[in-house]
Amino acid sequence: MDYVSALLPPFVMAALFIAVIRVIVKTQGGPNKAKEDAAVDAALARADRARPASDGDR
């Protein structure tokens, strides 16, 4: 019976890990993909505007 208690935690953790990966894969894309892409593009544009212009003649 000791082997059952020794193997149970790794199997539970493996099952939870697989479940998390499946949720991550399922939520990629779909109807919200365009909205997420637009939010990332807007954040990158704000970061580019906030960065000072670099001098190429140094």
C-alpha cells in the first residue's frame, strides 16, 4: 500500500499539469484573438512612442 501513496502525488500533479496545458491551448485564438492582438499592438505602439529617438551618428 505504500507504493500507492508514493505514486499518487506525481499522478495528480501530472493530471493537473495536463489540464492546465489543455486550457492554455484551447484559449489561444478563437473569437477574442483579434481583440488580444489589437491590445498588444496598442501597447507596443505606446512603448515605441514613449522611447526617445536614438541617435545613429554617435
